[in-house]
Amino acid sequence: MKMKDLIFIIYSLFFNLGAKIGIKENRIALISMHNAHFNDGLGEIEAEFKYRDKSYEFIKVERTDLSSKVKAFKFLTVNAFKCGRAKFIFLNDNFMALGYCKPNLNTKIVQLWHGQGAFKKFGFDIDVAKDVRRREKAANEKLSYVVASSSGVKEIYASAFGVTEDKVLTLGSPNSDYYFRNFSKKLAKEHLYELYPELEGKKVILYAPTFRDDKSDVLKNINFEKLQDENTYVLVRLHPQVHNDEAVKGAFDVTDYDNVNELCTVADFLITDYSSICMDFVLQDKPVLYYAFDLNNYKGARDFYFDYESYVSGPVLKTEDELVIATKRALAGEFDANKAKKFKDFNFDNLDGSAAKRLVDFLIK
């Protein structure tokens, strides 16, 4: 037996004990394996339930709970037992331990997912090791619902999570609600300017590349000084799983910034490659430049649901010179609004800041 399986079995023993005792109608478990620190759809769900009734009790679990022996012990015992008694369990990523659990029949388990729309393939639609697929399949069988951002991606989400389409709720992504609150935008600027006062009154570019299985250094293919001037700054947010030998040079490294939504709010436009963070800019009608210098290699490792170059919301750039030219155009307000609109309309329904409300309405009806 592998160590992971043993750990999951221990978790399930306490979870199942709680489930057998019975649920607490006012208990909600928020499980953040994507480590967004609850500044995502999980946070939006928490706020919506609190708005309706202050008596709700929240059990909040995240990956960092495994960072020490004491925290890990609590995660595997006390918190597992409490989660087993929850009326609702919300996830933002795969939670393999569920595959070993026997939830109470009155518990609803909802996968919010950390991405929005459909971009690169994920879940059951990519090849993984047999033991990983076994755990993933067992965990997803426990899902009551999967939330998707539009009807256009419903079939894809059903396939990626291995569920029937009737379990996919196209009510909109709760994470998108953040961008429809004026006070969110105000706080985002205050927080960022407090840390980086140089940014106030300037144009801000966010560079956020995705994870590559070969852990290659994405920084060697871009010179940030060519993208900046006295009125423009670049923020760099590397994927948590990206490992680079060299530190970020010539730009602000915001990889460890807790709230990515704040970065997406303050930035004027995005430079990415294959990351679903593009969705956070598209729903705000902000330009996205796709710097795909290794597109052919990436396609071989991780394919897309649609033809990448014709599907994405903005220009696809293969060289640094092309990127510099496209950046100047974006700073001048030039981008293909029609292509962006087509991408947005396919990936988002009901963009009105009420996705969390619709989901909670559905669950407690």
C-alpha cells in the first residue's frame, strides 16, 4: 500500500465516523486544495451563506494544513470528523481523500473548480498515472454537483469530472462575482499600492505563465525591461508549481501575493501562455496577450479542447519581438474586441455578480 493511500484511509476513518453520527444542518466545509487562501469561489460562497444567516459554521481546510505534524494531525482527525458532519462540502480542486470516504446521504458535495470556462484539457480528459486516475475517479464519484461558468462548457466539465451532465450546474462561476463589486476594486488598489507605491498612477501589466510538466524556466524567454518604461510596470506571478533557478529580474515578483483576484483587478492587461487566468481578464473586458513561444512542445504535453490560436481571446505571439510590438499596441488600447467577445460569450453566462447567490438558492431550495 502506498503512503498516500494510507493517509487517505486514516482521513476517511474520522470522516466516516462523523458522517455516521449525522450531519449538522448549519455546518459548511470549505476545502481549498488549490491554495487560493479562500480568496476565490470558496470565499464567495462563505460570504453568501453568512449574508443569509450568521449562525452558519464554517470548517475551512487548505493544503497548508499539511505543512507541520501538528496541523497534519488535526487535518486527518478533528477536521476530517467535522467535515464528515457537514451539510455542504465545497471544493476548489480535486480532493483525493474523498474517494475513501462514505459521505452522509444528506451531505451535498459541490466542486467549484479553480478555473473558469474551458481552455486546456484537464481531469479525465488528460492522461495520468493509473493510481492517480483510480483515486480521482473514486473521489469524483462522491460529487453531488460540478459548477461551470457557461452552458457552452457543460459537456466538457461533465467529461473532465466523469459525471453526468445533469450534475453540471451552469449557474456561473462564484469567483467571477468578485469583479462586480466596486469596493473590491477599491481595496485591491489600496492593498497593492501599499506594498508597491511605484505602481500608483501607472500602467500595470501582469505576466502569469502556466505550469509546465518539464518545469522549464519560463523567465529566460522574456526581457521585462523591453516591456516597461517610466509609465509602465510589469508584475510577475509564476505558477505555484513552477520552479526557476533564477529570481525574477527587472519586474515585481508577486508570486506569493495572497489574492490573485486583486492582481487581476489592478492590472491593465495580461500576458500569459496557456493559463486559465486569462478568463479573469476576459470577463473584465481586458486585453490578453498569449506569449506561446513553446506552443508545439506544450501541445504534445498537454492538449487543448479547441484549436489554440483561433480560439483564444487575443493575439498569439511566438517571439519576444512580436510580444514587444503587441504590448505597445495593447498599451495604446488596440486589441481585437470581436475575438475577445466571442471567447467571452462562449465561456461565460450570467455575468452579473450573482453566481454565488444562484448556487446557494439552488442548494437550499
